[in-house]
Amino acid sequence: MDLYKAIQDLYAEKEKLERGIASLEELQRTASALPALPKSGKRRGRKSMSAKERREVSERMKKYWDGRRQGDAKPETPQSAR
């Protein structure tokens, strides 16, 4: 390969890289100039329950655990050996 040709190819590649870097720097400048999006005032996470909802959940869970306790009173069948 001709040395002159290799140098010309490297200069062409250098110009291409410099244009790419310049465009990326411009994008970075314009992105930092944009104002940040305002955060929503909405609360994230679990919603709080009203007293009525807590009472309903409490009654439902009491029924659930009463049923579980009654189920425990029955004799268990032996499980097969593993």
C-alpha cells in the first residue's frame, strides 16, 4: 500500500470522527439546556385506607383465620416419604 494513500485515508477518517464528535457535543449541549420535566404531584406507593376499608379488611381476615384454625383442628394425613 502506498504510504501517501494510507495517510489520506487516515485524514479522511479523522475528519469523519471530528464531525461525529461535534454533533454529539451539540446534542449534549441542547439536552442540558432543556428544562427538566416537572414531577407529578401524585403520591406513589400504596394508597391509604379509610377507617371503613380497614374495618372491612379486618373482618375479612378474622373470618379467614377462623377458617384456617378450624382446618388445623382436623387430623393431618401423613405425607408420603420422599
